[in-house]
Amino acid sequence: MENKRKVVCYIAESLDGYIATEDDSLEWLFKSEVEGGGDAGYAEFMENIDTVIMGRRTYDWVMEAENGNYPYQELTSYVFTSSTPQENSNVIFTNQEIPSFLEDLRKKPGKDIWVIGGSKLLHEFIKEDLVDEWIISIAPVLIGKGIPLFQTFDFELRLLLKEVKMYGQFAQLHYERA
């Protein structure tokens, strides 16, 4: 029987398509006039996740934001990096080719797999058409410039809209691979 583990990108972006400012700040996301959507379905989403994948920059940001306390200790965590990793018993650092890595991971029993980010890692997943579902929360703010959710690519990727929800002032779009 085939394992049905899905790769899901659950992420927030500004209305103009940025996931962070140029200096990796998310302050715009947490300002009081932007907040108000509760957890935007995060707790429900996490019930179906047992594995997280992120890039090194995202990992470094998370560790700084959490004062060195890794927040996903109960999950299997992979960090893609080309640099020498720091010791952390909560994560597995890798520089494997993403398609073969994911093929091996999907063969293991488990729940869905969350690709947290960042933009460069997501781009590699997009190029190989490896994301099964996208859950994108759009914040009611324009930040003008920063790190875009989607990097430039030269192909078309079709998605099917599965659901639209509203959490406070956030619009959440849920897509699946066409």
C-alpha cells in the first residue's frame, strides 16, 4: 500500500508577496493591527505533521527568535545547509539532493511533512514539483520589498484551490497540486 505522506507548505506572506523584510524581520507580521486571526488554523495543521524541513537561514532565524530553544523538538526535523552545521540534537542537518531525500522520507511511515521555508529551499521544491499542498496566509500589509515567497522560475505550475478561510484580517488560501 502506498504511503500518502504529503509535503505541505504552510506559510504567511504580506499582501505584496514577501515572507520577510530584506533583513529577515517578521515584525510586520506580529504588529497588533495585523494580528487578530488567532492561530490561523496552525494547531489543526500541526495535528497532521510529524516532520519539518527548513533551510539554514530559516533555522538560524527560528533559533534566534526562540532564544536558542528549538520549538519543534517533538517533530523529526531536517535542515538543508551547505555550511558546517552547529550541534543540535533536535535537528538533522543535510545537504542531500532534495528529490532523493524526499523519496526516501516519503517511504517511511508517518504523517505529513511541513516545508517551513525559506524562499530558496521552497524554490528547489517547486522546481521539482514536490509540494503537494500550499496553505498561504496573506497578511493585510504591504511591506514594499523583502524576501519573496516565490523566486523567479521559467515554467508554469498549476494548482487547484481547495479552500479559502478568513482569520481576523488574514485571508488563508489552501491549494493542492493540480
